[in-house]
Amino acid sequence: MRNIFLTKPAVVSYVFLLVVLSQITLPSVGIFFFGQWLVFVLIFLVSFFSKGSFSLGLAFLAGALIDLISGGFFGLYGLSLFSVALTVKITQKRLRSSSPFTFILTLILCGLVFLGIKYLLNYVFTF
């Protein structure tokens, strides 16, 4: 029997619900930075466990939704999350066959890519 909570429409719903909640409720609590990382980890895991290019589109749409809700520069989070999903997709076969240490190291490196692209684009757009 197939698990209905892990189908593509359910995963899309989880991601968009998390994006909306992280942008609406978490800034009022004062932990806006935490909400961005929740979306990043969810996109990382969806990219790792899904087959095909489903996660690439989902990552860009989630980032575009964050950009629209937060009122920042459009494409900042979309490109950042897309690059994370693309990095995971490229290294997916190697990650599945290696140790958990490699998985954790890739998660940290993708987090640095996420931060680097986000701050680099923010720096470029402010000039």
C-alpha cells in the first residue's frame, strides 16, 4: 500500500505550508532566520529522496514564494534554493552509497552555498 502522506502533492503542500508559516508567524516571534533554515532543510531532504527533477521546480517555487511574501528582491531565495536542490541532485548517487558523515558534510556545504548565494545576490542588488 502506498503512503498518501509522501506523494508529490502532499510534499508540495508541506513545503508551501512551511514557507507561509515561516514568513507569517516566525518573524513575529523574532526567529525569522530559523524559518529560512526549515525551508532549506525540507528542500534538501525532498531533493535527496525524490527521483527526477520534481525537487528543482519545487525549490524554485518555494523560493519565489518566500521572495513574494517577504518583500525582498525577487529571485534571491528562488535561486538559492534551486542551487541547493541542483547540488543535491548532482551528488545524489554518490551520497546514497556513502557514509552518513558524507551526508552531513553535504548538508553543511549546501547550507554554505545557500547562505553564500543569498548574501552575494543581496550584495549585488543593493548597489
